[in-house]
Amino acid sequence: MLLRRRLLRITLYTALLSALAVTGWGVHAQQAWPAKPVRIVVPFAPGGTTDILARAMAPELSKAFGQTFFVENKAGAGGNLGAEIVSKSPNDGYTLLMGTVGTHGINRALYNKLPFDPIKDFVPISVVAGVPNVMVVNAEVAKSRNINTVADFVAYAKAHPAKLNMASSGNGTSIHLAGELFKSMSGTYMVHFPYKGSGPALLDLLGGSMDVMFDNLPSSIPHIKSGKLKALAVTSSQRSAAVPDVPTVEEAGGPSLKGYEASSWFGLLAPAGTSMEVVNRVQQEVTKALNSPAVKEKLLSQGAIPGGNTSAEFAKFIDAEHKKWAHVVKVSGAKVD
């Protein structure tokens, strides 16, 4: 009889806990987010624009939520490795991805098979920034070859077929595709060397073992200003306010490069199924941070244009980017190598 009463009490206590979890405790648990540190996965090596923007956002979000937001680099497979990790992480709001035009705009068209679905496996939060790419060469090497303009580079490349090395931050990145589109339109050929991020690719360009890179402007701009890299052109349709004296590829490249445009974007995403309450809270704080004078000035000085759109707007943008880059992949003949 005593055992039966104890079992009954245990059953009632369990039922009470379940009821509280569904009502008051459940609401409290939602309101408590974030109750522990939040990871922002960067799918490239440190030093590139994806990493720079994630590290610009992390302290702002930490201040806003009173909890640590930290960056973790998971480089490999043109950003696919890091994106896959996030797509398979718990959708509890404690793992976010700093996605890119590569992971969520290009790779589905470039790769025969991806280990994740960029649409179904993620919920967009907000675009953090859009940036032009910049065609850069080692300043000393360019001087020794008398390369001062895009036209000079095209002439040199045609005179030395397959002798130039083109670095990128990885297969499928905008840096890779910007170069492939340039090759296709200009009738030149450079050997593509994919790295695990812009940082290590830049090191080899600075060291002279790589000849050209169509890098995201924020990661190259310090080296352009120091004089170690020479910027031949920006890849956007208009000049960048951060480097106003640098022409566009279309301006500097002649008739064969008319209409050339290949810019990049970066944005936060969460695993599919993440609470929209969490998504919207992060989006709101991202927008506040991007509108603050200090952050806005920092990004603009690096050539980045602050974002801050809503989750729904970001989702529509990603859909449009898929269509755009599928066309670029087809026209350029880009392949994963």
C-alpha cells in the first residue's frame, strides 16, 4: 500500500512538471534565451571578409543580449563544411552561420550535390553587408610586368597563356566566380588555386606565388592602402566610395568586359526550425548595430555596405541570388576543381 502511494505521488509530480513546462515554465525558458554563449560559425579561415564581419557583429550582439557571442572558424569545401555543420546543429538558437553568396547563392548551381539544402535547412536572419570584390595584384610583381590597368593585365595574360595563378577563398565563392566570369568574358586563362579562405590566399598573393585575386574589398583594403597590393578594378557596377579612384572592371576592361558585375554579400542564418522569436530578436539587434554610427562608419571605411533587412526580405533575396548565380556559372563555364 505504501509503495502504491509513493508511485502515485511520483506520477502526479511528473504530470505537474509537464504541465508547468507547457505553460509558465515553457514561456520562461523562451524568454531566457540566450542562457549560454552563442556560436557564430564562419565557414572560412580567419582573416577574410566573412570572418571580419562576424567578428564585427559578435561583440555588438554580446552587448545587446548580455551573453557571449563567439566566432568559430570551420573552413573547407568552399564554405560547404561550415554550412553543413550549422544545418545539422540543434535549432535552439545557440548556433548561427555567417553565410555568404557562395554558401547560399552560388554553390547549389556549382556543385552536383551539396550536403545541405541552402533553402530548406536554414532560416535567414538578416544580411549583414554587401561588398564589391576587387581585382588585386602584388604591387611589386605588377610593376615588374608593367601592369597598371585591367587592359595591361588582359594583354599580359593573353601573351602568357596558363602562366598566371589566380587565388580564391575556395571553390564556389564569389571570389572564385568573379575570376571565372572575368576569364570567360576577357578571353584569358589563369590557373585557379582555391584556398580555405581569403586570409591564406592573400598571404600567398602578398608573397608573390599568386598573380591575381578577385578578393572581397574589406579584406584587401588594408593591403591596398599600404601599397603592397595594387587594385586594378572593383567588380561592382559602380565605383566604391572606399576606393573612389579605382575604376570598375567594365570601365577599365574595354568592350569585352561590358556588363561585368560580380559582388558579394554576407548574412546571418540559423538552422531550420529555430524559433522565429529568436530569429526576429537577433535581426532587430543586427539592424540596430548596423545603424549605429560607429559600426556603420567602420564597415563603410572597409568598402562594405551595411545590410539589416528582415528575415522574409533576406529569404526573397536568397531566392533571387540562386537564379542570378546559376546564370553566371553557366555563362562562365565555372567548374569545381
